[in-house]
Amino acid sequence: MERCPNCGARYKGGRECHRCGMELSRLLHIESQAKRWEQVAVKRLAAGDREGAEVAVARSLALQRRPLALVLRAFVRQGGAE
């Protein structure tokens, strides 16, 4: 997370925004889970499991639209790593 979604202040770490006090821990957890599913997708691709990679990247994107997940989705849909 680069900025607080409530007030736009730069994120400086911690569970709350330093400016507005918004609780950020749930959002940080979602971001962490999205990253974890990206990692699962990469590992499944490396293992030759395209279907598993597609499921993992879909789960990542359901949580957060991250650039790596978008690239992974395009790669899997194009039949990459075959």
C-alpha cells in the first residue's frame, strides 16, 4: 500500500493511517493474500500446472488488481510455459 485509501496520505507503516487514523490492517491483509496467490500462480506455472496457475491468479485478482497478476493472467491465457 502506497497511500491511505481514505485521505491519500503516504503509507508509513503501521496498522493505522498516521494522518486520518483509518484502520488499515484488513486492507494490508488483503494485499498480502493477493501477493501470496501471485506466488502460488508462479510456482504452479513453473511446475507445468497451467490450470492451477489460472485459478491462483484469479484468486489474486479477486482480492486486488496488481500488475504482476494481470501479466500472469495474460500469460496463462495465451498458453505460455507450454
